[in-house]
Amino acid sequence: MKERTIWEQIADSFRSRSIWMLHYCTGCGAMELPPTMTARFDMERFGITPMATPRQADIMLITGYLNTKTLRRVIYTYEQMADPKYVVGFGSCTINGGIYFDSYSTINRLDYYIPVDVYIAGCMPRPEAILEAFNYLMEKIRKGEADGWKRYKENYDWYKQNQIRSLGEVYVHDEFHE
Amino acid sequence: MVAAYKALFNLVLGFFLVLSLEGVGRKITARVQRRIGPPWYQNFIDVFKALSKHPFSNGWVFDFGVLMALGGAMATAMIVPMGSTTWTPFPNSDNFFVIMYLFAVGALGMAMGMVGSGNPWASIGVSRALTQMLGYELPYLIVISSTIFYYKTASIHKLVELQKNGWNLLVMPLGGIIAFISLMGMLGKKPFDISTAPAEIASGPMTELSGKYLGLLHIMHVFAMFVEVSLFVDVFLGGGNLGWYLVKFIVVWVLAVLISSVLPRFRIEQMLKFYWGVPLGLAFLNALFVLLGWTL
Ligand code: SF4
């Protein structure tokens, strides 16, 4: 890995303390986010707040299984986010397919399609596990090790090839106007 | 030369004061909701982090709009007096109307840039923000006009001096309360955060903003809030040295935050009905009292 300049180190320490997240809540793991956000576990004390649009967000939470239809949207959303961006995969579904491993419509490994920085094991992970993962992610960002966005740029062809192999085409059709 | 230094001081103080007060406000809201909340310097981290990202642009109208918004807000913040003639950078041009017009430059710049991003949510947000402006400006301007009529001057630092023997808030309590309600709308605090409602219209004007643009607009928002609260403090809460001014500023801010932390959000037409109902009527009543000379 390349040495970071002093500015990048400062920027990385800011980035690790202020994480704006975009949650892609199609899986069951989304259920554990409300308690993580609200009074019981309060993730705002780490500077983590939800944001409304992909343009503003720093991390994307993929909260569980993705089928081929939602994967297209995830790729779109991921490519709309501003660098540096990080991805957190929730639950065993994003790691190896989980209990849907033999389903005809879901994808098994998220890492083939977009780079994932932190996985959270469990089905579904409890808020403690989520906070643990966020702390780990903050640590990684501070050390400059969370470089998924760089990997995506460098290995774009490989990711594109995987996406096309599973999806046929990545383009999202406008069902109402075409 | 001295004026330039004072104006610069205005900007520096406004930036650090409002940004840390925003963090304190988040902390207060968190405590009200029985959470721990972020540290008070969280918003500094947020702004600097936003400035460190690699954003997308949406064309030159968008870029220019963001710069115009920031420039307009900074120019206004430079003019605003801080509680006494000593801390008035430009004593000849701190007229209320000058400030209001300059302030509109920032707001229009933001509207232009955000509509230039081409996102429908942004257009809806901007139209909501302008509608809301229509809502709160009417009672606010009527109250300010009665104040100007009462003191026979529109210059803010003269208004401050004339309040030596009693705050304007005590002269016309009704007007003060209405101006505070309008201030809540200006600040975009909770019952009136219609234009940026994240859950409804994806944070409205800010939808397409990424990275540096978001940071710049946050700074613009900081200066805008500095101007708004400063105007309220100057016009209604009298003068004093810089320390007193800061105390008053903080009290007004904390009050606004406390009110906003327990309230839900209005819909756009409810907001307009609210502002053009009781506050507008009371503002007219207040103007009538001033005209008849029935002030305290
Ligand atoms: S890992 Fe378990 S909880 Fe998470 S999406 Fe898959 S099945 Fe649902």
C-alpha cells in the first residue's frame, strides 16, 4: 500500500469520526438499525448519522440478501456516491448467501459485485455487533485501510464482468416510460 | 481598515460560534431524547470531512449558485452589528433593508444552484423554501416596520443604542414573540424544517450535493443563521458589550433548539396557514398598538 501524505492522514481521521450513512434496507437486517440509531444504542455519539441521498453519503449499508433486481439498484447507488465511499455488508446473506444460498434469484457473494470493507457475521447481527463493526470500520478508515473505493476503480473491469455475468446487463430500465 | 478587520472578526466569530452552537444543539436534542449525543465539535468534523471529499458537479449554473450563496451569506454576516456600535463594522450601511436585500442574494443563489442540479426533489425543496419565506417574512416585516416606526430609524446599531433604557422586547412583547416565531422559520428549526425534510423529499435542495458542495453550503447556512439570530438579538434584546451579546445569542439559540427538539414537522400548507393566521393578526395588532402609542 502507498504511503499516505499528511493531508490524507488528517482527512482520514476526520472521515473516521463523521460517517454519513445510506442504508439500503431490503434485507431483514434493517430491523436492527432503528434500535442502533435511537436512544438505547445511539450511534450518533460516534458521529454516524443517516443521510437521505447517495450523493451525500459516505458509507452504504447493505442489510442482507440481494436479488438480481435489487443488485442493479445497489450498483447504481454505489456508483453515484462520492469518493471516498465504504460498504458494510450485513449478515451471512451478503457473505455467502446465508439461508438463501440455493435460491434462484439471489446473489451469493456481494464482494464479487461491489467492494465490501466490513462484513458483519450473524443472521441477523444484533445492535452490539453493528456498533462493533462500525468501530472496526472507523479504525480501518483512520489507518487508511478501508480502500474499497480504490479497489473498485483499479479492478473496474473485473467487477463489471462479474456484474454482467450475473445480471445480463446492469442498466436499469424505466418500466413506465419505455 | 479597522472596518475590514472588524468584518473579518465577524466572519471568524460567526463561523466558530454557530458551528459549535450547532453541535451543542445536537447534544441538547440528544439529551432531551435521552441519548448521549455527539460531542460539541461534531459539526466541525462534519464540515471538514465534507470538504475533503471528491464531489460531482452538475454544470456551471450549479457551481456558480453554490458560490453565490456562500458569498451572499458571508457579505451579510460581515455587515451585521454585534450588540454595540463598537462592534459594528460598517456603521453607515447596517440599515435593516440593506441586510435584508443582501441576505436575499444568498438565498437566491442557493435556489438557482439547486434548481440547476436538475433534480426534481431539489426543485420541490426550493419551491417549499421560497413558500416558507413568504410565510414567515410577512409577520416578521410588519413587526420590524413597527419597530422602525417606533424608534424612527432603520439602522441596526442606532436601534441598539436607543434600547439603552429598556429592551425592545419589553416595549413590545407581542412583537418580540412573533419575531421569535418567525426566527424559528428562518432557522428552519423543527416545526418549520419543511424545505429540507429528509424523510419526505430527500433533504430537498441538498439532494444532489456531494462532498465539497455540501460543506460549502453548510458554511453558508452557518453564516445565514448567524445573521438571523444576530438580527433578533440586536433588534429586540438591546445592546451591551461583546460578552453580553454572546450570552443573549446563546440563550436565544438554546431556546429555539429546545422548542424544536420536541416538535414534529408541519406540512407546507399548514405552515402557511399557521403563519398567516395568529402571528400575522398579532403582528397587525402590535403595529396598531405602536401607532396608537400604547407601548410599555
Ligand atoms: S443474513 Fe439472515 S437476517 Fe440477514 S438478510 Fe439474510 S436471512 Fe435475513
